[in-house]
Amino acid sequence: MKIRIASVVLASITTLAWVQAPAQDSGALYKTKCAGCHGDLGQGKQGVAPKLAGTAKDVVEVLTKGGETRPPHVKPMSTLTPAQAAAIAAYIKTLK
């Protein structure tokens, strides 16, 4: 019985850590997935990608569903989970 309880507790902690990881790594996700085009501070790059800092655009929808007129956001970013997309969107909201 003790082993079973310990297994459940360990599984719960592992799951909790996995769920929290995307939020904790939102800055790192942004830097690896977005900064190359949109700039380290979301300032955008002329002729490459628009400014993201202060944007009202639904970033989660753009990342998970696509729909923009220019690549790479015409299609969803298949390398991101919805949780990662939400973490990136939350990070973008912190950019000024």
C-alpha cells in the first residue's frame, strides 16, 4: 500500500512539473521559436516580421491554427503544443 501511494504521489509531482514547465520556460520558448524573426524584445524586424510587443493579436490562435498571410504563420506551428503557445503568448504580453 505504501509503495502504491508513493507511486501516485511521484506521478502527480512529475505531471505537475511537466505542466508548469512551459510557463516557466516561456522566455526560452520565445527566444528559440520567435526571436529569430520578431527580435529578442519583440521589436520586430523590418521586412522580416512585425513587432509583437504590445500586440493585441491572439498569438495562441496564430501559433496553433495559423491563418496569417505570410509564412511561417499561414499554417499552425506543429512543433508547439497549445500549452507552449499559451506560454509564448503570456511572455509576449510582458514585452514593452
